[in-house]
Amino acid sequence: MHEFLKPSRQILCKDDLERFNLSETKKELIQFLVALNNSVVKKSLCDSVEESEAIRKLVQLFEFLTESIALFPPEKQMSRFGSPMFQQWLDHITQEINPYIFSLGIPEESLVETKPYLMSSFGHRQRIDYGTGNEMNFVCFIYCLYHLGIVKDNDFPGIVLRVFDRYNLQDINIRYLRLMRKLQFTYLLEPAGSHGVWGLDDYHFLPFLFGSAQLIDHPYIKPKSIHDPEVIEGYAKHYFYLSCIEFVNKVKTASLRWHSPMLDDISAAKSWKKINEGLFKMLDAEILSKFPIMQHFLFGSFLRFEISIVSDKVYPYVYEKSHEEECDHRLPGELPSCCVMKVPSAIAARPELLPFD
């Protein structure tokens, strides 16, 4: 009988991160992402895909999550930082979400392992922020469902094109990506560990990855097409990558070259295949290999971590208890957004006039 484990943080120092980088767990997680990615090569969000019972139940889950937001409207405030009402929304769904998870057909005893990944995929309760680490937790939730036999190989296109999002004219239901966009706008979630103008997006990475796969060998939409407003307007509802370009153009001022120079640079690539390959390298280097992100990664029975004995020398300094209780940062100089000055999201800052407007 499988022994389920409550997911916990295990990467507490650089040695732990190095061990993870050499582990089979990391290889399997990347292989899972590769499989999801490959399942949508040359596929549009509007293409027909097989929708299994698991896909339909996941869609119902997101309908519940979306409807719950209306129960906790943000207070009227002048602050550009996160709304505390997000915490109330998260507390509410934590109490009410179990029947929707069980409807997927998971064993009751597996809830202790699957639920924490799902709940962590909506943002951090204390910090009221969201970043690529939270996005990765959603992948981990699907990974658990895959190992439980709920999600199968032939569900992969549906997971990406129907559960991660389905953004077309006929279907207005909100899925994971648009749920997160709605939460970001409603509660002004802060970007966790954002690279600012030198990142792809303040919050997300996977839409760019999957979106570049969708556009591989597209007959006329080329990487440089992201600079064409007519292409963006006409195809943002069909491809993740273009919908993300549309989004950042809406929430940030000036041109793409100024507010998102990395996206501008990437548009010079020869092909979408090159971009897709490069984004996998970036995923490894900038997310799965970064201590500020991976120190919050959760390990359980499906995503295992080898427990290690760490000497006192590894922890040269321990922060005082005035620091957030849930944080356990041992290495000075490698701190995520919870430990430094808060940075408002572009969503919160966008409505404000610039000095020269």
C-alpha cells in the first residue's frame, strides 16, 4: 500500500539544492513538463482535444474557485500592495474544496499529499504574492494526479489546452491561468521574485513555454510577429504566447522593447522551436536551480527528496523570529520577496499616472 506524505520543504541550503539538481525527482519533473509541452506542439487553444472525466472535474473545480472570489470583494483601499481579502478567500476555499478534489476519484488518504500542492498554487497566504514557484505547484498537483492514475497520457493536451486555460470565443469559463489573472487583478497579488523588466512576466512562465510549443512551424506567425498589433489582436485567443504578449502590453506602459526587453530579444530568434528549447533551459536555470524559489518547493511521496544530515557549517546565520514564521531562509544574500522591500505588481501600478503623462 502506498504511503502518502504531507509535502514539506526540504531545500534549506545550497547543498540541498545541489542534491535536488542531481536527483531523479528533478529529471522526472522535467520529463513530465516535456510531455505536457510536446502534447500541444502545433495545437491551438481552439483545437478539439479529448476531454476525459478528469478534465471535466478539474474544470468544475475552477468554476467553484472563480465563483468564490465574488464572496470576498477587496476592500476599497489606496494601497498598491496585496489585499488581505485574498487571505479570506484562500481560507474559504481551503475549507470548501475537498469535495471537488475527491470528485476527481482520488483515494481519501491521498488528500494529505495532493491538497497542499493545489492550495499552494494560488499564491502565498502570508505574503499575498504569487510567482513561478506557485505556478510550479499546480504542475506538481497534476503530477500527483498522473501518478494516482487519474490523469493519463492522452489527457495531456486537455490538461494544457482545457485545464491550464481555454481562451477562445466559444468558452468563457475560467481555468487556472485566467483564475490567477483574476486573483492578481482583484487582490493585487505582489509578484514573488519578479525579475522586473528582465523577466518574461511578473507572475508566469509556463504560458510562454507551452505557447512557444503551440507555434512551432506555424506557417506565418513568426517570433517577430509579436510586434504586430494585428497578429496579437487576431490570435491572442488562440495561442498562450500571444495572449501573454497582449496581457503585458495592457498592464505595462511604453513599448514592449522598454517594459519587456527580454521578450523583445527573444523575438529575434530564428524559430519557435529555438525559443521553446531556450525556455526549457531558462526553466532549469532560473526556476528549478534558484534557491530563493526552490527553498519553498514541497516534497512528498511522489516528488521525493533524500533526507540529508546537514552540518552546522552550512548555516552561517539564522534570522531572528521577527522574520515571518513560515520562512526559513538560512543563507544571507539569497532572499525572495518576503524578506526584502515589497514590490507592487504592474497591475497595481498601471492605473497611476506617470509624472510626464
